[in-house]
Amino acid sequence: MDGRTRVLRVDLTAGEVRFETVPEAWRRRYVGGKGLGARYLYEELPAGTDPLGPENLLCFLLGPLSGYLPGESRYAAVTKSPLTGAFLDSYSGGTFPDRLAGSLPDCLGVIVEGEAAEPTALVVGDGDPRLESAADVAGADTVETAAAYPDAAVACVGPAGEAAVAFATIASDGGEHHAGRGGAGAVMGSKNLKAVVARGDPPEVPDALADLHERDAAAFGDDDTGRWQAAGETLESVDFAAEVGVLPAHGWREQADEVDDIGIEAATEAAVGRENPEAAVPGGFRVETDDGETVPRGAAPMTLGAGLGLDDFDAVAALGGACDRLGVDVITAGNAVAWAVRTGEVDFGFGDEDAARMLIERIARREGDLADALADGVDAAAVRYGGDDYVPTVKSMELPAYDPRGALGMALAYATSDRGGCHRRARPIEEEVFREDATAADRVRAVVGAQNARSVLWSLVVDDFAGETLWADRGAEWLDALGVPHDDLSTVGERVWTLVRLFNAREGFDRADDALPEWFDESLPEGDTPAAGRAVDPAAFGRLLDAYYDARGWDADGLPTRETCGRLDLPTDALPATADRTRVDTDD
């Protein structure tokens, strides 16, 4: 058995769909998901491609094990980001990934190019993938759009995606799950693709994987990580961040030290159920709001709660639910409102849920000059209005709520993140914040190791909480059981991370972009938390970045060396023009 070997190619301009075979060398070297998406983008997008132009690709990608794995299934949305101008991979769970896998049983996903003349839906799953008019749901929110396709799983954009808001999401399961950060929804909206509709049933676990599935599903339910997720999902991260002193509040002006009203205790009291109540790891908390049910994740209480001075979980859930229906990333949305308050460009202050909601709704539809500016992100708004030192960004992506001053390794993780200010590439703060003796080597090892490992897991497109807990071999046993050819998976992880670096370098990113705002050299407040009084020392950070580049085999400007590209079988055309441009890549 060779597994999934094709992709569905969709040309919206021509109104055509076709299947094509993925080169075997690409499947072996990049697996699927993030890695395969990076290879397609690097191959097909010239430098300077407009993220919102028809030439950009939008990929809905699976892995060779999608639909078979324990934990929550996911798909990868891969494209060039309109928020950052860099590579973007964003992930979403729920029922859509499994049904997409069942709808395209021999495929690693869908690659969309071009631009439709009218709102369009791609429908798959009945043996005849096709494009249909979606004019009847134009302007509908994510819940309404999903409801228009009963008995199907839907990935769609809301008003924000249609308005090409640079942090618009792709929503699935009626807005309960989102490919959130970086604006994949804006790319989808710019293509006039309103929805991808998967009508197929989830695939059955093959006999070759049945024993592994039973073993690992039980192991994850019994593992500390599985129990942590079962107890509080990612909402427990709110309490953790506050307890260690790295939860920014009131637009990064101070640190929150009391989250009882918005943290896990409040969420448990407000919940009316869980996503999958019968499962060993039951998923997020369902919360009722005036607009219907919503499933808040940890980012909502952090950025919409503490970040906006809201100390009531019901208000946070309602605001998060509004973001979900509009299809906007809650992290950037919260930071955008906080920036507007801090700059004085609005006539309301922190703690005003109604005013915050009104501004977010205006941003999602680009109504008014301020909203239009914020719809392109905080950095873009700061160019027009000033205030570029109020909300931190890396590569124009707003930071989430782990303040990097609490752990220098977290500062390194943010700065070197391939898609901008992201806490999911590596989270060294979870351990380092408790240490006084962490060395530069410790920090580099932790960040590089996590970035490589997650590059593999996101190429398999697995639940990375489950994958990083269970798979010391990164999933090789599962691939071997299914007969899927693959390179050494540790090498795959490094190769994928480095290929994305080459893509970003070709777009003009270098060492200057691997940086944090200068004001992070100001110390956190003194107190009794582990992070109290810490800061990011610029000289120490510079040395740490040098050590990181050295460990990766990159030069002092953050560009992979020709030797590193050769070792990893990677193309070299992003290297300086003065160098030998011979390709060492042997992809067929």
C-alpha cells in the first residue's frame, strides 16, 4: 500500500477541477501537510506574488494518516500570508478534516488557484468534485454558511474573509474551529471561494493500523497531556500564564495576576457541555451566548479577556463568539482593539465589551478609515496613525499572550517563527520560566528541537498534543505499518523548516526580521511570580540568535548555507545571486 498519492487541483479562473499525481520524491521528502504545501509554494509562486492575487495558491492539505489517528483530526491551510507577506501554515480541527479525507480517499488535499467570477463553493465527496455557485450565502457569517449545507462538513469564510481582512480565518464546524492566524481566510475570500463542502464520510481505520490506533488512543487518554486536555483543554493556559507572570493585560501595559473570572474555573462553571463528551479527551467547552453556542479556546480569555480588561467569562465568550461568526482571528482582533484604545483613536476604554464588539464588527467589514486600517493588522494601522510601540509584532504578526520577557528562549521562538509571532512553533517558556540556570545551548536545543518536531507532525497533520506525547519516532511506525515511503523523519522536520526559511528569504526576510520590539528590554514588574523582574537583554538575545543560526547551519544573516541545502536536498535559487546557483535538489 502506497497511501495517498494525488491532489485535487482547482482553477477558479477557468472553472476547472482535475486530479494530479504528487511526485513520489515530494511525498517521501515532505510527507504531506506543511511540508508538501511548502514545496508547492516554493515551486510555483514567484517572489513578490500578491497574497490576494489570483496567482497565490491556497492549499487545504492532509497527511497520509489523516482520518486514522487518535486525538482530534486536523487539516493544514497553506498559502502566502496577506498579513505578513511570508509563508503561512494554519491548522484547524473538528469534523471537516476527516470528511475531507473521506471525500478524497486517495488525495493529500486540494490546491486552489485563480479567482472565481462570483461567490463559489467547491463540493467534494460524491465521486464528482465540482464548483457550484455560492451566491445565496454571499455575505453570510460562518454559522449561517455551514447551515446552508446540511449533512456536510464545511470550511468557509465569513464577512471578514469576503472583505479580505488580513487576519480573516477559515472556519469549520459552524465556526467552532478555525484555521486562524495569518489570514488564510482573506486569501480564500479574495479568490471568491466562499466554502469547501465535504460530503464524504470519514474514512475507516485500515486493518493495518487498527492495533496502533487502539494502543495510542488509550495511551493518550492516560497520559498527563491527555488528562490536561481532558480537564481544561487549552483554557488552562490562561491560569498558567497568570501564575508565572507572563499574561499581558490592558494592551500589554501590565501583567494580569488574577484570572479566576476568565480562567479555567470560570469556563467550567459557564460550560453547558463539551465538544465530544464521550471521548477520553472530550475537546473544548461549549458555552451559551445570546448569539448561540460558542467554543472558546485559551486565546480568547488571554487576548479578548485580560488583553482588553474584560473580567467576565460570559462577556469574553460572547466576544469570542462574535469573532468566530465573522471569521476573524481572536488574537489579532484583541490586539487590534487594544492598540486602538491605547492610541486614543477610539472613544472607549478597556473593559467595554459592547464597544470592542462594535469595533471588531466594523473591522471585519472594513467600515470606516480606522477599521479599514486595522483590517490590515496593527503594523499597517501604526504606519497610518502611529503607535508602533503599543502592541508587539514579529514579521507583522501580533504576539499572543505569553510575554517573552519571562523566558529568553520564548523570545527566540517568537523571533525565529517562520509565520511571524506564533507561540505554537515552540513553547520553551513552559519549562524555562521556572529555571534560573538555562544556558544558550539549552534554549537553542529546545527551540530547534520543537520547531523540527512540529514541522514533522504538521506535515503528517496530526493532533500535535497527541503526536509529541506518543511518538518518539515522530510517527514512523504508523507510516511503516501503512506502507507509506518516507525519509528519516528527523531529517524531514529540519528539511521542511529550512525550505520555509528559503521561501521567506526569497521574499526578502532576513536577520532584521528575526527581532522583537525594543521595549522588551524593559523589565517585567517585580513580584512573587517566576518571571518577575525579567527582561530581554539585547546583547544576550543577539548572541542567542547567532547560536541558533549556527545550530541550523545558516549564515550570520539567517540564510541557509549552500552546504546545508545540499545536505537536506533543497533548492538553492533563493541564495545570493553572487553564489553558484546550481540546484542540488533532485526532485523529479
